Amino acid sequence: MIFIHKEIELRIIEDYKNGIKPKDICEKYNVVNFYNILNKYKVQRFNKKWTQEELDILQLSYPCETWEMILKLIPKFSKSEITQKASRMGISRDLFQYTDEDIEVFKKHYGTMSVKSFIDSFFPNKSESAILTKANRLGLKSREHWSDDENNILFKHYSSITNKELKHKFLNNRTLTAITCQATNLGLKKTEITNIQFSKNELIENLLKLSSKLGRTPTCDDLLVDDNAPSPSTYHRYFGSYSNACLEAGLKVNPINTFGNTGFHEASDGTLCLSAAEVTITEFLIENDIKFQKEVMYSDIIDDERCGKKRCDWLLCDGTVIEYFGMPERESYKLKMKQKIELCKDNKIKLIALYRKDLNKLHKIFKPLTNVSTVTTKR
């Protein structure tokens, strides 16, 4: 009989609880009596099959609960096994995790001071967006009310100048995220081009240049994957439609070729969408009273030279960005997708990335943001 030192046995048990496979543990420590060791220390063996109840708990708790709570809710799986399962299901954690002590700080101090002071005092390494998101999920409200004068400034100027200009000229004590979130709460939208001013001639020249490069009339998809091209919605705002822009440029208009499988679609509230999938997501947000702005410039949310002309698909009132990535199989689109993901990650912006496979489970993905047990998706 081979003697195994107690210290080695305890390491074996720790590895097992951390999700390392028995086969790998046996190879690592050169042991054959692995299960005898588990029995000796009365270690519960993991049943590797997930029940539907456990999967539902994982779906709801993994994005927002502490690890201590998750391990209590799903006790038979280790942390690494839970992480691996969540990854396969496409579920991600919040960008920032909070301890039980952190939660107590939120409950005791959030709302007693300005958000900026709260961050400076207790969470200096976390972004405002992260703090607002966590407070929202905890059901906490800030007492840092916007004055009537500040709201009137938004009503007067939000649609016509950039958020950076708003902050510099009128709201120096507010952050870009706070300005955008309050505008969303007030139902305000950018109705004019603010970040990048074009003339119609410049837009036509851009369109002709891309057409010459492609050897045909560009589609909306062509514009979306080209960082140097204005977006389809830009042409829609200036010319009333992308077809009108093509006509004015002297290009042949073929609705199918021009718009590909997308084109412009209108949601029930009049929001302009670039695809039927975007309509599905937009209608979901409308039906579940999740406030949002569509096609917001990244430069209106964060100060990063990489923002360029990039826009996010949806911006929620807590600063969360939603992107629908409908063409990840295209290399040029994949590059642009990666740039947006990195932009959010580097600037600590909460990002909800949606793909085709997610359209039928929006109720699960957005359940933490809704107050109902069952929600529907209009298709």
C-alpha cells in the first residue's frame, strides 16, 4: 500500500473542489486511489449533470450575484465548473464584482452624497457607469437631483450640440455618462448631427468614393463595416432616405442590393432600426419599459480618441451599452465588433453583446432589468 502524506491528500481534495478532473489529478500526483481519499475525508462527489433548475439559477444569478451567493445557490459545482458552464451558455459577469461589505457600503452611503463623491470616497477604481449599474440593480436611487435649470439646459441644447460641449459650456459638474443618462430619462434624443458636421456635398463625395472602390452602389452593410464611411442613418437624416442619397449621387438605386438584407425599419415608437433583428430588440425594450437611446455616438459617452464615428446600437439610462452583432462571420465586421468590445472594456462601460442566437431569449438576458417574471418578445 502506497502512503500519501496528509498535505498531498488535502491538495488533491482542493484541486477536486476547484474543478480539476479526477483523471488529471491522478496524473498530477501519481495516485490510483483517488476516490478512497474523497471517502476518507467525506468529500461529496460532484454530479456533473446540470439540472434545468440549476441552469435557470445560473442564468439569473451569475451576472449580478456575489460568488458567495452563487456557490450557496449551486453548491454541488465548483467555481471553475460554474464559470465554464456560464461561458458555454454565453453568460457573463458584471465588469466589476462586489463583496458583501461593498454592498453594505452602497446601502448605507449611496444617495447621501453626490455620485462623484461616493465614487471618490469608496470606489475610486470603478467607473461611474459601473456604480450606476450596481446601484440600479440594488434598487438604490441617488439624491443628486437635477435642478430645473439643468434640465432646461438639456431641453434647450441636448439635440443640437455634443455632450462634450454641453459639459464644457453649461454642465461642468456633470460627467458625460450622467448627461446622457439624464437625457434618456427626459426622453431627449439627438435630432441633429452633433459630433461630426457634414455638408451634403461631403456625404455625396464619400458615397461616390466608396462606390468607385467597390465598383457598384454601396449597401448599408458596406457602410456599416467601413469606419471611414458615414453611417446609413447619417444619410437618412440628411437626405430623408439612403435611396435619395444614391439618386442625388447619380448612383443606380436597387432597393434589394442597396439595403441587402437590412434596410430601414421602424419600431412602434418611431425608432429607426437597420434590420428586423434590431426591431425585435427595440420592441422588447419598449414593451418592458426599459428606457434607451438609439445610435448614440461613443464620443458622447466616453472620452477616447478611438471613438471616431462609432455609434452604439442602444444606450440604456444606467449607462449600459447594447450592441447587436449580426454579421460576426465577416472579417471586416468582426474587426469593427472587436474594436467596440475593447472600447467598452477599456473604458469600463457595461456592454451587453447580442447575437442572432440571443433573439429568442431576450427575456432571460434582460430579466435583471425588468420587474416582471415573464416577458414577451415581439417577432
